[in-house]
Amino acid sequence: MDRDAILAKVIEVVDDTLSLGDDVTLDESTNLKELGADSFDLLELVTALEDEFSMTFADDAVGSIATVGQVVDAIAGAQ
């Protein structure tokens, strides 16, 4: 899967998991915590992404991921 396809899918999963409204536009620079995501939301998001991409994030990677672009990088690096 190429980076653009990963990005599109990550944006879809983030939007669905965090129940964002139509007025929120996501891109690679979007900070997940600035969307109002608390630690439970982030855990739920990581689980949804792991299911969607059939992979597991490294424990140290999860703590350092802050933006949508970093999520994409972590997934691309795991494939």
C-alpha cells in the first residue's frame, strides 16, 4: 500500500474513531490531541488502526505519535 492510500485510510479511521464532524479537515499535520482526543481515545484509535492495517504498533512508537503524518509513517514503516 502506498503512502497516499495509507494516509486516506488513516484519516478515515481517525474521523470514525474520534467521531469528528464534517467541519473538521484532517491532513498530515493534524495533531491528534488538538482534536480533543484524550488517552482513552488515543488507545481506541491505536486499536482501530492496528485492526485496519493488520499490524501492531511498537509500544515506544505509540507514545511518540502526535500527528496524523506520524501515524502514517509508523504504519508505512511496519509494512
